[in-house]
Amino acid sequence: MSTPFSSGIYVSRRLALLLAGLTAVLLLVLVVLAALYGNCARVQPSEQHCLDLSPPSGQDRTPPTRTPETAREPKVATTPQDWRPPSGPWDHLRLPPWLVPLHYDLELWPRLRPEDGCTPNLTFTGRVNITARCTVATSRLLLHSFLLNFQQVEVWGPLALDTRNATVGKVLVDNAWFARDMQYVVLELAQALGPGSTYELHFDFSGQVLQEFSEGLFLNLYTDQDELRALIASQMEPTFARNVFPCFDEPALKATFNITIIHHPEYVALSNMPQLGQSERIDVNGSQWTVTTFHTTPRMPTYLVALTICDFDHVSRTERGQEIRIWARKADIASGKANFAVNITGPIFSFLEDLFDIDYPLPKTDIVALPSFDNRAMENWGLLLFDEAYLLLEPDDDPIAKKATILAIISHEVGHQWFGNLVTMSWWNHIWLNEGLASYFELGIINYFYPKLARDVIFFFRTLHGVLGEDHALESRAVSTEVENFTETREINELFNLYTYSKGACMARMLAGFLTQSLFIDALKSYLETFSYSNADQDDLWSHFQMAIDEQAVIHLPATVKSIMDSWTYQGGFPVLTLNVTTGVVKQEPFYLEKVENQTLVSHNHSWIIPIFWMKNGTTQPLVWLDKSSMVFPGMKLSDSGSDWVILNFNMTGYYRVNYDELGWKKLKQQLERDPKAIPVIHRLQLMSDAFALSKNNYLEIETALDLTKYLAEEDEVLVWFEALVNLINRKVIYDVNNYAFYPLLKKYLLKRLNSIWNTYSAIIRENVAALQDNYLALLSLEKLYESACWLGLEDCLQLSRELFRKWMAHPENRIPLQIERVVLCNAIALGSYEEWDFLLNFYINKTQEHEDIYLLHGMICSKDPWILNRLMEYAITVSPSHFNETNIIETVAESEVGRYVVKDFVINNWAAVSERYGPESLDGLVGVLGRTVSTDLQVMELQQFLSNVLEEHQRVAAHAKLQAIKTENLKNKKRIARMVEWLRKNT
């Protein structure tokens, strides 16, 4: 990679003439500067890019004719690395509103040839003509630019209003320099630009194609048909367009683009729009290059500019006149790996077109399966990029789970064609308008293709469950943030997180819940139509929902949509609602991790305007609102003598958890034991999820949560069993605390209830797992059921593991069912001999599929024999480390029950080899794994003694602090386990 910001100050010709008589002095100065900065100017060789300012041939636009200037030609020098400008507009993250871009003529020429794709430091050159309108008189221009070298900069104008061929003059550039912190190039002009006039900015530049990160232009190396090949792709979101060409790199500064790509004739060039034409260009070495031009794009932000240069093949379909092509390695296309994706993409487009009554505006869509892509997928208009692992269906994939994954990710990216591409957020602080809405409709599309799946249950498992587990009042991010809170570019990248995607989707779902789906869609249609090819912020979205509310008389809200939704999007965390069924009082408070007494009063004074969806005795009730800290709802009162019951948060539509008083929980427990089917599946899931989460964080007694599990013998939904088991049998509770009194009691308690559900699904496993192909969520839950049954010592589960493993040993081509493969391998190795383990090791060494690694390795570490685990670590570190390139085998072995005790001695005895293999920093992860057994000061001291032999002094301090924190956490778990043990003794 070239040194960042190695372009810079332009010296005018007039000044050069004044210095002509001082040539010797100038040379001396340049020598001194070179010695000081080591950063001489780099002007690209003439054959790489001519400095003619006319646009590339074949483009739709014709630039203005320029009047020659005799006074100035910029001379390129460098900006010293330690130089900092005085304070000015370049200190701010947002561009000043002096210029508004209208159009870009962009030409890019990466020097990728088939014969030298593996060479490091692959470069590109480019030129861009930016047509922009001046809004405020200014003699200083700011644009974004990062990691680019400039060869020439010019400003022309003002342009004539009615013709693009009018003769115009040049605005002289006195100086140009970089403001590195905010990634600007600053142009100092000899005269001010006039407000209302249009100008053209021209840049000739060069840069470097990255290999380690998917940012800007980046390189992929891969193998296809037994040959090493290379491709170039782009990733501009959020702020990487400035790495590729100087631009106004903000989402609200939309413009049209004419894109030209110069590439080797053996490659195909793709961009946002269909190809317009091709021509040839010969460089000074006589090499031939192809010049591919593309049609003009719609107005769009810079982060959607996209290109790919590749030697791929494609498969295509046509949907409503739109061509859809999926590009991938030639071998993958020939073997049909892209067929599922290409067949579902068109119907997804049609579904959203019909839903919003807005046609997809581009004539084509290309989707490229990249061998390696850090971002999984990117929604560029007309050119979607995917990591091939999330687009192609491999022969060894679990077809049901993999198809669901492909469908979900394609649905998300196609959703962006409306939410993000057609209508773009005004700035990144409202990125959830893109990601949250796309995530919400992703689930709707899955339900459209799989109507038998319960939509609310899908949303719980794929979205709500995960974000509720991470979100809390003190440290979580809000969905929306005020613009002035951003001071660095890196903060924009941090916005692409769980809260933006999943919590944003939860906000959309809750809004649709209290508006009704039809009103929700009508308002979104209005929003999309109003802001097409433009930008919007959160308030614009709220205003369209408010208009929909105001135009009808059925739905009444306690406040404006803005007031309601701002209470959710501008603060982190979520509320806990507590219903006292004796009085009918519902109160709200923030959810804290490990709540302490009076924490609400001390730390938090915010509240939410909360829609309460609820049911009573199995009947849904009218929506009510909690817009104060507490309110009375008489209909929610229950008597101690009756059999009535109440559940708040119907279908888990609201983004909150629900607690009840003692009587409320008692009524729900009784109903589960009397007739669990009277409570819908989604609410049996909710009760398990809320009760255990609240008990873990001191809102509810653990005994109350455990009481809900008594009915489980009657539970035939594996999804509900999954939620119960992940709370009762998990590494944090069982393996880490090492409390042997707990296991026999829990085993007896659960096996009594587990037999029925196990018999149902073990029969399916033995006969035909494919029978579950239409029950995607049951397949996701099956592994946990199987793992738990074997861990509890259910003999039929253990025997089934032996059978499946033995059949696989006899016929390795017949894989163990993928849904349970990891658990079967682990149990077979734990129960088996060296023969089974050695077979697995050899299979791992000779594996042909990379994705096999994790299951095979997990199986090997399940051995109960210390000498086998020692052999595995020795083999991985000293004998054949190449077979374990991506895995820290020490940490992996330490994850197992036996391995954590073996690892200590192995690391002490083999520290030199371990340190050389993984680096001394590898112990940081190991401390966390080994620390799971620590709950006393003596154990901390023992582990510190172990670490003192291998750590430097400063590392010992950090490790000690980490161990103390782990000890504190383990003690809390130990106390929790003790209470569970007492409850189990009374109820087993």
C-alpha cells in the first residue's frame, strides 16, 4: 500500500517563473525536503493515463469546450506527513454546503492482467470530471479524497446554462492540499465561484488496489478450473468511494454517473448500468486494453457506485423484462451452484414491486459471487456483490438451512433497492432507515416463500431473540443518533451493528403492529414515492405515517407518531413492563444487566410510549398504551380463585420484556400445566425467554422461572424445548461452575420430561431427517435437543450417535445428517476408542471442503483421554501446523471438559512452540477459557502461577484483572446454581 495522502500542494506557473532564476536553490530545497519527508511526488508514467481532459469515448455527456490558459499549469509536490493545517471547515466531518454535485464522468483503469494478478501493489489510475453547482460564493473547495495521488487538478466554469458545448474559462487553482483527519482535499482558487453558477472539477489521480480489506477497490485471488486467477471488485459503503476517486462522499449528495472501465480484453467489466459500448486503447508499450462504457445511472450517492472486473461466467433469468444475471467461478456456474439464487431473485423483485406498487427502475441486475468479501453482501444499484458462501449452494450444504440463508440475504439486499437506493437516508445517523427496514421486509419475504412457517416465530428466532439478549439501558446504542454527536469517520463504520439491523427491524415491526399492516404499507408507499431518487431522514418517515393516521378515523394514538417512535429510537435499551394482576397496575422501567436496588432512580430518567398488545384467556384484547411510568388497566385484573390468565405483548410485537407479580406468574404456570396449547407457541416461547432473562438479571426469582418448566412433559414443540434447554443446559451454567451436585438432579428432572419429544424426533432422525425440510425452525432446534439428550446420558441418544458414526466410518461418502453432525461426532469420540478418533483426524487432514473444519475439529476435542488431546495439540503445533492454519488449537482444546486441565501443562512444557505458532497474545483468549473454573482466590493464584511462567510483567497485570472479573462472574453463577439445586431437590 502506498503511503496515505502522498499527493498535495500545487504550485502555480506564475510562481514557477519567478523561481526560474533560482533553479540551484530550488533543487537544494527539494533534496532537503526529500530527506526530511522521504515522500517525493509521484507522477504516473504517461502511458498509464493521458492528461487530456476530454471524457472517455462513448460516454453520454459531452463536456464544455475549455479556453486555453497561458498563466497556470499545476505542478505536483507533496504534503509533509507531519504538517497540520490551521483550523477551518476541514476540521468538521460534514462537507460545507458550498457545492452540490450534479454529475460525474468517471474513468477507472486498474492494471490487472491475467498473467500478473498475483503481483502485490496493484495500482489503478483514473480521471473524473465532476459537474457541480455553486450555492455560496467561495474561493475554497472541499472534496473527499483518501489514499489517492493526484497528477492534475483543474476547475472550469462557469458553464453555460443551456448548452454543454459552450466555451468556458478556467478558474485558476493556486493551491491544493490534504486535510488528513477528515479525509478532504482542499482547493484554494484564485477567484471565488459564483453562487447559482455551474462548474466542472477535473482530477487525474492514481491509487492502489487493496488485497487485505474489502474497501474501495480490492483484489480477490482464487482458483477456478485448477488455475489461479484474480478479480477486482469495489466496496464504497460507507465512506470508501473517496478511496477510489475524489468526490462528495455523503449520502445526500446524489448525482448521476457515467462510468468507464478500462480493463484487459480477457476480463468482463460490470458496473451499475448496462454496457453502452466498447472500444480499444493501446498503451505506450503496445498492449491492448478494452474500454467499456456504461449507460448513465439514476441519481444516486457515491456509496452505491460499483464495478467488478472478472473472468467469471454467469447464469441468467428474465423477470418482467429485467435481466438478472448471477456471476461466479466458471466451475460453479457449470455445476449449477448458482441456480437456486438466480431462480428466487426475480420473484423477490416482483414481490416487492407488487407490495409497494413501484417498479424497480433499472433495466438489469447483476449479482456477483466473490470468493472473499468482508461484508457478506452489498446492495449496489444494479450490481449486487456477495461473498459466494452466502449465495451459492454447495453439494455438502444442509440444503434447507442454506437455502433459507441465501433467501434471507438476497431478500435483504433486494429490499435495499427501495430502502437505501431509491430513497436514501440524509446522513448516516439514520442508517437504520436502510438496514432496519430491509431487515424487516427480509422476514416478510421468507414468510411469502415459506407460508407454513409462523411469521412471528421466525422473527423471534432470527431477529428479536438476539438483540434482546444484547440490549440494555446503560451501554447499548440508540437506533438513531444526532448528527452533531459524530466527530470521526470511523464512527460511521461503527453504526453498522446489531442495533441498526435487528433493533431497527423491531422498530418497524412494532410500528406496523400498532398501525396495522395495511396502513403501514400505505404510508411506506407514500414515503417511497415522495422521496424517490432523493433523501429522507427519520422525521420524514414519521410524517408519512402521521399523514396516514390523520386520513382515517379508526386508529387513535396517544401522541404523534414522531413522539412515540422518537422515545424508542433516540435512547438505548428497552423497557421491562411489570403487571400486578391484583391491582391492574402496569409500570415500566429500563432493563439493566444485573439490576440493583434503586438503579432506575439513580441512572435513568427516560421512559417510553409503549403499545401494549395483550391477550386474556386466549382472546386478543384491544390495544392499550402506557405513556406514563405506571397506569391502571382494570381489564388486566385477575382474582386468586379463578382460572383466568393474562399475557402482555401479544405475538411479541412490542420491543420489551414482560414481568408479572407472583399471582400473575402462578396463573400462567397453572394454565401451562392444565392446557399448554391454550397459550400459543409464540407465547410459550416468550414466557421461557422473558422469565429466564429477568431472573438472570435480578428482576425475578430463579425459582419462578423454573416453575414454568414443570409442564414440559406435555410440550411437543421443539422450538419451546430449545428455549428451555438453552437456559438450563449451557456452558456458562454447567461446565464453567463445575458443580457436580447439579448434574444428577437436573438429569433426573429433565429426562422425565424429555422422553416424549425425544422419541418423536429420534424416530425422524432414524427414518428420514428430510421429512423436516418444510420445518426450518424445527431443524434449527433439533441440534440443541439432541445435544441435551446425550449430555443428560439418555442411552438411546448415545447409542444413536454410535450407530451414525459407525455407518459414516463404513461409508464416508454418506454424511451424518448435517443438523446433528457436530453433536454426533462429539459424542461418538467421547464414547469411542482411539480408532474412532484416528479416523476423524485422518478425515480432517484429507478434507476437501473448508466448511468441514469446525465440526471435525470440535469432534476431536471431545475425547476424554488426556494423551489423545496432548497428541492433537502436538500434531497441530509442531508436526503438521499447515492443517490447522485458521485455528488456535490450544483455545479449541481448552473449550472441552477434559481439555482445560490438559492445556495448562501442555502450554508450560511447550511454550516456545506455542508462542512461535500463535504469538504471545494468544494467551489472552486462553485466560478466558481456563478462567471458567476459577471461583476462589486460591484458584486465581494457581492460574496466575501458571501464567507467570509465560507472560511479561505488563501482561500479568492485565491477566490478573481479567481473572478477578471472571472469578466474580463465576461466583454469581455459583450462587444461582445453588438456588437451582435447592429447587430441583424439592421438585424432582
